[in-house]
Amino acid sequence: MRWRKGRKSSNIEDRRGMGVPMKAVGGGIGGLVVLVIALLLGTDLGQVSNVNPASNFDPASLSAEDRELADFVSVVLADTEDTWATLFAADNLEYQEPTLVLFTNAVESACGFAESAVGPFYCPADEKVYIDLSFYGDLKERYGAPGDFAQAYVIAHEVGHHVQNLLGISEQVQSAQQGLGTVEANRLSVMQELQADCFAGVWAHNADEARDLLEQGDVEEGLNAASSIGDDRLQMESQGRVTPDSFTHGSSAQRVSWFQTGLESGDINSCNTFEALNQ
């Protein structure tokens, strides 16, 4: 992935090294359920308790790898800004840029308190993407998805949620889930997550056309990353069985298919997962 000459985003909030007091999340079994769901990369953190972080950050303590990863995600974020601003402008809309928060171990967002175990997440309440960069080590070692484009896909997926928020899709999904049973609410969540995957592909397609971003092997890295975090694969690894009714993000095959749809078309209109999965 040709990223080193790209511009860096100014919308980076670096909280790495800030100590956050450890506190029980949600309390008892309910808190555990929240964390388990989050571990499957389902990140509705609105129910989680709040704490105030205490800053004790020494930038000099960061390794060269940490600094390079921060530069990388800053460039990727900037590229999503440029791409989505162009796509929004084509429809006479103004793109509002999200902020990307870097943190270590735990963080407080407008959606509540979260530990690194939840993985990267987007909080619509403050329009910020949150990531502990140690997740990229897990992506490579635990999930078997190495490569810089695999890492970029993670950011692009979360920015996809921001696009959904700006377009009112997230609010519509949340409203539609009210009063539904768990299975049907999960089904809507899957549609929303797969659309974010498709939006990530739309970004990559347009960024490559505009800035010759992709190198040989990048597409395979992205597709492998999408496959590695499918609900079926994660459930099989964690519990030894697959329960489709509890999916919140979609199967590996679905995540690959929708990311590829956006990547090949470059058209946001190709990402209507809600219609496609209701047929």
C-alpha cells in the first residue's frame, strides 16, 4: 500500500499512555455480556459506565513502531477524508470529518468506558473512531491477517460507520431495532456492519483511482482481514460452535463479499445491504 507520501490528518487525538482507572463495566453478568459482545467486534458501548482518565503521557516512551503506526493511521484517515469529501460533494452534500482517537489499554468515549479488548470502535455520540494500536498485533497474530492494507481496512470500516451516521442510516437502524426480538435486531446489526464493509471497499476503490494507492497483494490482504473477523469464525474459535442467530457482523463469506462489492464498484449505491439481505 502506497501510503508514506500521503498527507496526515489533523483529526487525530492521541491519548496513548493515559492511565484510566480500572472499574467494573456495567456490573456483574450484564457487564460481562457487554464485553463478550464487544469481543466479537460488536461495539454498542452506550450501556457502559463512565470514568475519568488521568494523564501521564510521555511521547518519548513510544517505540519507533508505535510512532510509525500512528503516522500510518493518520495518513489512512486523511485519505478517507479526501475520498468521502469528494463522494459527498458529488451529491451536493458536505462531509463532516470524524476524529480518530489513539489510546492504550482503556478509554472513555461519549458512548462510555471501553477496554482494548473491545477492538476498534466508532462512537456516534462524539463522531470519533477509537483504536488501541496493539489491535494490529492481534490482527496479524491472532486473526492471521497481516499487512498494511488489512490495517487500513479496519480504519475504513469504522469510518464507514461514520458515513452511516452522517447519512442517518445508523439512527434508522437503531429506531427499527426498538421492539424487535434479539434475532431480528441482530439481523439489522449484520446488515449495518456489512454495509460498513462495503463502504470500506468503496473508499479503497476511489482512493486507488485517484491516488494509485494499492499495490500487488493489497486486495488479498483486505479480503483476508474481512474473512478473519467473520462471526462464524470468531464463534468457532471462542465457543467451538456457530450460532447464526447471534451474529452481529456477518459471516466471513458475507464480510468478504460485501467488501469486495464496494471495492469493485466504487459506488455507494451498490452497498444497500438492507435490501439485498431482505430478499
